[in-house]
Amino acid sequence: MKNEEVRVSENLSEAHTLPSWLYTKPEVLEVEKREIFCKTWQYVGHVSQLSKPGDFITSEVADRPIIISRGQDGEIRAFYNVCTHRAAKLIEGEGNRSVFTCPYHAWTFRTDGSLLRAPNMGGCDHFDHQDFCLKTIQLEIVQSFIFVNLDPDAPSMAIQFPDLFLHVEKYDLSKLKRIRVKETICRSNWKVGIDNYLECDHCSIVHKTLVSKLDMKQYEMAMYDYYSYQGTPLKGKTSDFGLGQGGRYYWLYPNTWFSFDPGPANLSIHQSIPIDHNTTKYVYTTFFMTDVMTKEEEELLAMDDTVRKEDLDICEVVQKGLETTAYSQGRFSLTENLVHHFQLLLQKDLEHVLSLPKKNQSTPI
């Protein structure tokens, strides 16, 4: 490679990775929030959290506060958690409310987002309640999982993620019970964790205990426009293995993956949420099919915690290397095709805003 940086080539066999400065400069994250996180589908909850009219949960996407509410009509909606009077945050946490009342000036909103009362606006000319409803956000439910997209013009999930969860759609995922939400802080850029997740070349080195149970000879990968799949059965099982009889892993661009791990029927949703340019919050939401924790499920949680710690440790090591002057760009192996796919998507979304690497004339894009 010449001394100048090069773009990620669409040709995997000759492709260099993204340059390290995209993982280390604080200003890059601000662009990513605007150009990626504000325009992509983000997981915010499960329908079991909103079982009754008036139930609500709160979340954040790209630092924007959000309310997800089941209205009195039974419909689930998403709104910005921002009062339309003077922009105060309306509500915290989760629970059940018949209305949302602003803690600042007591403007009150129905659970469908419409303005019910504006007590300090009497006598104001041309004031119409309909002009001050909560601002809505695109929301879709896929297999009982709730997603939002801050971009009102974003394509639907059916368009961006066709045949998602193909291998497990025969199971009624709405019966999953939300058992545990665990948050961990990783001292690395959010993209490091995604890069790590999208290849398993490191698995036999970093995750020896987990790999000892799996038939890595049957390991398969599939790539789609905005998501990818990895899977392999337990030893002694075939490629059409059932839920819990192997690992099935779905990554959704840019920062969410759904992991169906070997063991009792389960699902873990992993979210890589950037705090700053070199700090990431990992949110792990675990589901089982049972209400009461079994010994096998406890053992699976312990195994998951071990694997996640192994990944966290290696990601922090990588971040330290990225921040040295010794590293600018690497090269992809032919088995890192899913990481390559992710980095091409990033390059496409960022190149019109950031000054990305110069194009090497011998390297097609």
C-alpha cells in the first residue's frame, strides 16, 4: 500500500479496511449520529412491555428522547419525548399513564400524542391544539420486536430487511419472555464491536469454550443489502437445527444484532450504542420462553456473560491499537466478507459528508 490512504474496495480480495481515524476522531461520531443513526431502524422494545392501553416506555436514539406508547385505542406509537410548548422532557422510565403531563407548565397530552390541555394559553389568538401534538416517529413491529426510525422518509423494514429471521420465523417469537436487560461499558468505538461480531475467525482463539460445543465445519454466512446472517449447529446436529440447537445470529445495519444461542430456547438482542468516539454502551436484552428461570437458562446466561467479556476485552485492545500512530489501515481476509459489507455501507453513508480516503487509481470502488 502507498503512503496515502485508500478507499474500501468493493473487491474483497484487494480491499483495505476503513482508516483508523474514523474510529478515533470525536467529530466523526457527530456525523454518524446525523447521517446513520438518525436514518436507520433502531430496536426500542418488545410488545410484551406494552400489553395494556396506557403502557409506555422511554428510550433514546442518537441522543433524541423518545416515548413509545400504547394508546387507548390499542395502537402502539412513537413520539419525541419533548413537550411542544417549551421543549421540556415529558416523562422518564416506563409505566402506565392515561395522559402525559409536562412537569414544566402542565401541558397534557393523550396517549395518542394529541394535545389535551394547555392551561396557560387562554386568550392567545390563533392557537389551535392540533398544531401542538407530539411529533410522531416512524414505528414498525417485526415478529413482536418494536423498531423506530427518526427519518420520516425511511424505507420500511420489509424493504430493507426482507426475509429477516427466516430460520426462526416458524417459532412464535411473541411468546418470548423478557428476562434481563444488562448494560456494559466498552472503552472502544462502537464500530469495533460490530467489526468483531461480523467475523468468527477469532472465535476459536477468543471463545474456546463456546466453540468447543459447536460444529464449526458447518458454519455458514449469508449477506443481504442491510443485514447479514451467521449460523452453525451444535456438534451432532444438522444445518436445519431447531431453536437452541446451535447458534443463529442476525446483524441489522448499523448497530443491532439478534443472537439465538445454543441451549434452552432463547434470544439476546445486542445494541452497540455510542457514548463518545471511544466509549460504547452495550445493551443486552435476554428473552426465554419460560417465566421461571431454569438451571439451564442460568448456565446460558453465565456463558453469555463470559463470551461478552471476552469480546469486550479484545475490542478494548483493538481500540488502543487504532489510537496509535502504528496503524492506519488493515486488509480484509476472504473470510471477513461480512465485516467488509458493513464497512462498505458505512463508507457509502459517510462519503458525501466526510473527506474519506483518496481513491487509489488501481483500486476500483
